[in-house]
Amino acid sequence: MEKRYNPAKIEPKWQVFWEKEGLHKAPDFPQKKFYCLDMFPYPSGDGLHVGHLRGYTLSDVYARYKKMQGYDVLHPMGFDAFGLPAENAAIKKGIHPAINTEKNIANIKRQIKMLGAIYDWNREVITSQPDYYKWTQWIFLQLFKKGLAYKKKSLVNWCPKCKTVLANEQVVSSLCERCDSEVEKKELEQWFFKITDYAQRLLDDLEKIDWPERVKVLQRNWIGRSEGALLKFSLKNLPFKVEVFTTRPDTVFGATYLVLAPEHELVVQLKEHIKNWPDVEKYIKRSQRISEIERTKEEREKTGIILEGILAINPVNGQEIPVFIADYVLKDYGTGAIMAVPAHDERDFDFAAKFGLKIIEVISKNGKSSSSLKKAYTQPGILVNSGQFSGMNSELAKKTIVDWGKKQGWAEEKTWYRLRDWLISRQRYWGAPIPIIYCEKCGIVPVPENELPVLLPPLKDFTPKGKPPLATVEEFVNTVCPQCGGKAQREVDTMDTFVCSSWYYLRYPDSKNDEEPFSQEKIKAWLPVDLYVGGIEHATMHLLYARFITKVLYDLGWLHFDEPFTRLYNIGMIYYKGSKMSKSRGNVVNPDDMVAMYGIDTVRLYELFMGPPNQDCEWSDKGIAGCFRFLKRAYNLFTETYKEENQDKELEQELERKTHILIKEITDDIENLNLNTAVSSFMEFLNFLNKVKGKVNKKIWDETLIIFLRLLAPFVPHFAEEIYRESGGKRISIFKETWPQYSEDLIKMDFVPLLIQVNGKMKGKIDVRVDLKEKEAQTLALNYLKEKISFADENIKKAIFKAEKTKKIINFVISF
């Protein structure tokens, strides 16, 4: 065995060995399954930085741990290779996306393999390959048959310079994020998936999955279920009605004007009756240049224009009220029209104050009217100035007024969702072609399943020029109708990349199947995913879309489950020099450089040690050097000749107890994914081992080191494998060993360590009573910090306290 720790020699050797022995291969039909999955990367960049490796390291620790517990582990990897990120990167470099993507995949794959993770590369999927997107197209056809894929005209964000549609996320302050051109609104025929049909199920089923509450809240808010009423306002002397959805029907007596979205279809229908139409038309065109995200910002000043000559009738009292259009009202949210009650809505109050409109109080806290309102009153209360309903509790009045309106025909109860149907059309080249044919005789015709895949044709000039690039390929566009055999044309839009990633987790168990997207037997053996690791930025896109597609396939009988990911864990971002790592900021740390300097096991250990994995953390060059020193010290301890000096029975008992405490701590930390505290426990235990070295029986010492090594193995696999095999390990790999078990009797104690952290970083440890409460822990920890470091109480934003069987943790979140 090497006398000194030499990761450059150790690590490549064991990676070759694991690959040769096929230790990472998962069986098709496991006896005891665990499916561990990472969100697969976009190969839009030419390589990874150390921030990307954080989640891959965490999932690998968990996968190896489950393997040592006796599970068959499926831990696959692939590439989300289609879509705008990859195409934009290729355009920027002047390289075809197929070539650029292939090159990037090769480098990223090399970097991921460098991590030594137990990925089963035999199951790799690449979404831009025909053997994968054939089945993406198949899924589109299943939705089409079920009535969940449809085409309609829709307003989209349009960049006049890039000549393409932009997603809302690609519009920053009304400008294209790529070229800074002012974005316009443009009406185009688009394909949608009817995710709104699943809105309530998507809400209800959040209760049955083990996901971070923050993600659940984001999805609940995005779906946005609202209980309320649909109210109908007549227009004076005109045969039209304006429908509004409101959650506050109790305030209808205070409605003093209506507001329509500039795109509301009624606006054009009223054109000949609107006396100031030229000014209204100008306002509509201005609104089309502003993104929806910008339009709905709370802090943005409200703008609007009155529709002169148009008056609405408030159905509860017959009052004539003006009608406006304003860009803070969106066409696709609710009905695209609102009743404005300025006395009880802050947004309406600001608008009314700006335009000098009536403000009528209809709810007060004590049932008495105010002479003047300085701001909107938005709380429940007692109705005033509300006819026969005055004096009634506002909550009771909601139902009572709607029941009254139902009898008169102007009201009905309604549940509304903020969620809108999923726009999946893209007027770009680099994506899966939509498998639809247009025939003059037969209309919209799906491509027969036996003709899939509809191949993406090679195209030299793939840049967008105002129409989809595929429209320029005559041999692609012109085809025959599969129903009548007549002349027809193919759809020239491609699919949003999120369609590709909405089902990839189903392909891994059967990635080479060319007869069907997946074998149902293999799906039953492996799915659903047991642990899914990735960023929270996908909460309202990928994660929501994947849940939707899973539910559709469940309804169609293809799946035996309707939630794809049983447990979700979100990884925090890594910052460097005060900012999120980014090539544009010039603050990227290349993992290749770190591996060359310290070895991959040190990088893995530091990725986990720098702070709680679900929180953002700052990369520290000193921190990674500290982890390297730990591994060198551990290597020396494992490899040096043990000399038994003065045997101490009490120390032997203490060593046994601390070893079982360590087993308990590491097991709990891995289960809870508190891997930073696990690394801290390793470091503390190593310090203790150095203190008792030579003072305990060699047999006890050797048994302790074996347990320590097995606990370390998932974290630093190359290090552990080297020591295990070179010191005479009996199995082919340390990962064929079983996970250590602890004795409950041995871990009983009167005192436990209190780990003290600041912004997730360890600052110290003190022993405290088992029954110590949170308030006492805070006091002790603060006193410790003030003594050891410069620390000010006023900087504390919050303190997070966790009490576990073998330790307590207090983390002070501070701002500087």
C-alpha cells in the first residue's frame, strides 16, 4: 500500500475496476429496489463547475448507502439535450446544435464519470436521439387521442430581432434576454397540453408525497385554486355582458368600475361603440410590448384607459359604472375582466385614486361607515351601504349574495384556477417535431404510431427568421395524408424541451426498448422514483409537468402509480466570491482543477461539508484544503502499524460507545440528508481516535477502524476501496459489505454534543444535557460564539434548532 495518500494514483484505478466488474449495473428485476435519480443536465454549456457536482455527490452517497443496506439500486444518468438552451448556445458559437450538443455531452459525461458515482451508464438516455424522441412523440399522440393536446390561437412573447417566440422566463424588464430588443405580443396558432383538467388532482396529491413544503407551496400558488363566484354585468344599451370572477362577492355593492384586459375579445367587438377608439388601440399596442411578468408586478404603476361611450350596469343596484382597459389585467387569468372595488382592494384603490373614480365603502370593521378612506380595507367585517345585506357578516354575505344573484340570473358559484394550459409549441429547430399532419380534406391528422419517429431533418441554416426553420424544408413539410392519401403538410413547430424531460424517468428502466416506451413489467419493478435530487428552480415547470404526464399515463393504464417522485430533495446553489457561479461573472471553479490538486474524494467531501445541502453556500479554497488534510490524516491512521502501549479498559468502553454513537449519527444524517453534519462527525471521531491510539486493545482498534471505513465508504469511495482491498478485505468490494448496525443500549447517555453552526457552517461543539431545551441551547451557543469569534446578536435573522437522539444542532442564520 502507498505510504502516503496519493489520490491521483488511487482514484483512476478503482474507477476502472468498478466499471470492469459491473458493480454499478442494476438488474432489470430487483429483489429489493431503490430508484435514486438526479435531474439530468442540459448540455448547453461545454462543462460543469463545482456547483453542479453537489447534487450528484449527495445522490451517490445515498445510492451507495442503500446498496450497502442490501438494496438493488438503480442510479441512472442522461442528458436533456433538446431545446432553447442548447440551440442558443450553438447559435452563439456558430456551430450546429447537433455537433455542439454531442461535444458538450462528451465533456460533461467525462466530468461526471470523474466523480466516481455509481451511475449505470448502460441505461443512458439523450433526449435529442431518435430512439428517445420517438416516444416523446408517442406521448404527444396519447394526449391528442385523449383530447388533452389541442391547437388554438394565443398571444405569445415575440422578439422582432431574434424572430422567435420567447418563454415568459426569457423576458427581462420587457426585453429579450439574449439581444435586449423590446419584446412584442404576437398572436400565433399554438399547441397546448390541457394540464388544467388535472388542476385539482395536482393540488390534492401534494399531500401524499414527501416533498419540501416550499416546493408544495410554490405549486399550490402556481395552480392557484380560488373559491368564488362568476358575476355578469350588462352593458347599457348593448347586447353584451361582461363576466367577472371574484372571490369577494360580498363587496359587489362597492364595484364602481370594470376593467378588461387589453386583449379581451369584447374590446374589439365594441370597437364601433367606443368613442375614443384610436387612443384605445394605441394603448392595446403598447400593452402587447410588455411581458405578463412585468404587467403583473405589484410595484409597477397602474396604467389604463377608459372606454368612452361604454357603461356597465352593476346588477345589485342598477348603478351605471365606467369600463376601462388596463394592462395589469390578463386575458388568460380568470375571465380577463374584473369588477373593481377600490374601497376593499389595494390595486383598485390606487387605480381609482389615479383616475378620480368613486370609492364606496361596503365593509367596515365595526359596521359603521367612514367619512373617508385613506387606504383599502381588505379584512372581513360587517357590510355597510349594501342594501338589504347591510349589517351582515361579510363571510356569510358571500354565499347569501350569490344565492340571491343566482335567482336573478347574474351570479353562479365558481372555482377558478390560476394554472393555464401548457404551451408546448416552439418555432425553433432544435426540438422534437410535433407528429401532426394537416390535410385540406381531413383536417388535423395524427401521424400513425408505426411511422414514428418523425425525424428532425438535418438543416444547415437553423436560425429563426420569423417562421419555423422546419417550414423551409420542402421534403419535410410536404407529405401525404395517412387517412385519405392526398397531399398534406407536416406541422413545422417543435416541442418545448420540458415535454422531453416530463417522462425521462420512465425510460431508464428500459432505455433500449424499440417496441414501446417502456416495459410495464420493468416499470412495476422499479417505479416510482424513491429519491429525486435537483434544484428548486424547476418547482413550477419540470416537476409540475412530470406529475401531469404521470397522471395522464396512469389514467391510460400504462402506469400503476400517479405520482412519479416519492421523495424530493432540493439542492442549494454554490456561490463564489459573493455571487452565484457563472462564466459571465468569471467566478467559476472548474472541478478538473480541483481534482488535479486534491483528488475527487476531497472534492466530494467538501461539496458535502460546506453547509446544509439544501441551502446556498459559499465555496472556500481554505475549506477544501481542510478536507484534504482530513483524508491525509485518516489515511495515515489506517495505514500505519498499530503499537499497543498502555491498555485502558475505560477508554475501550468509551471507544465502543462512541463508535456506536457514530454509526447512529451517520445513519440518521444520511437518511435525513444532513451530510454536512455527517462529515463533521467523521472529523470529530478521527480526533478522538488519535487521542486513544495505542491505549486500547489491537483487536478492538481494528474492529473500530473497519466500522469507521465502512461508514466513510459512500462519502469517499476510492479512498475506502483502496484501504479495504489493500488491507485484506474479504469481498470483491467494500460496497459488497453490509452497513454497520448500532446497539441502542450502548448509545444511551446523559450528555450529547451541541453542534453550533452559523449559516450552516460548523463553528464549534459543546456537550450539553440530553434534555436541554431550545432557549437554553441558544444561550449556551451564543456565549460560546461570543467567546470564540466576533459575533453580534443583532445580525441574527433566525435560529434553527434540531434535537436528535445522539446530538443537538443549532444554526444561526445571520446577515452581514
